[in-house]
Amino acid sequence: MTVSPRLPPSLARDMAESEPTAAELIRMTGLAQRRGARSVAIGRGRSAATAAAVAAFARRWEATGGTVLTVVTWPEEAASWLRQATRLAAADPDLWIMAGAPGGWAQMTRRLLWSTPWQPGRTLAFAALGTNDAIGLVGAHNLHALAGATTEGGTWTVCNGSIQSFPPDTDTTT
């Protein structure tokens, strides 16, 4: 990124987010396990839906023997998100897990790209972030190999500048 990571207010609009489905949580945990992760750092927005998603994922993850190194929350609006981005990236986990409303997530992700060694290819995100609108706020070209679960238990990944989706019965290793 070569310009300010902050989005103009007109673009940083809130988009829909919802409680995670059982299928989504199962797939998120499975994706992390398939990648061989033992430790995760979780970044999340502050809404009730996001808090529920992260709490449910953390319980499932720890029940499989995984470790949650840190949970960093970010506001939907901030001066720069630098403090939160620095804390999340500093955990240096096997994988980062991200959840939140697309607007706040995009601001945080842009700050991560701008100011930290965070890598999209070492990140899994919940379904609310796996949409063209959400990814478009950051730019798919900046998010190669970012992946996540769909609400139906499928997967999505950013590849070659666009989102590719796979149905629940597809055995992907992303």
C-alpha cells in the first residue's frame, strides 16, 4: 500500500453481519487444523455478533488442543487502528483469525497491511468478511490467500484478485 490506509467515511459503511452458524464454526476450526496451526491470534470488531462468533470459535479451538494467544478488539471508528494492528501482529501466531463488520475490519486490515508484518495468507476470516463488498474495501489484490468459511460450511479464498467459493462438500485445503 502506498497511500493512507484510512478509508474515506463514505466507503467505510457498515454491512450486515450475523451470528455464526454451526457449519461456519466447524469449517473455521477444520480449516485452521488443516493448515497445521497450533496457535491463533484473534482480531475482532466489538459488536455482539462478533463477540459471539469469536467466543464460540475460541471454545472449539481450545477443545481441539489449540491455543489462543490473544484476542484484540478494534472499534468501527478510530484515528488510525495502529495500536490494535500492532498488538494483533505482534502475537506472531500460526494463524490469525478475523471477525467483524466489514467497515471496521477493512480499516483494521488496511492498517495491518500498511504498518505490520501481518500476512493475509496466514489468516482465516468469518463469512461476513468473505464477500465482494468486504474484500473490495481493502482490495482483493492486497489479500491474496486470505480464506474463510461460509455460513453454509463451505470455504472462500481470495486468489488472483477475486473471491473463489467452494461448497460445503468440497474438500479444500485452504
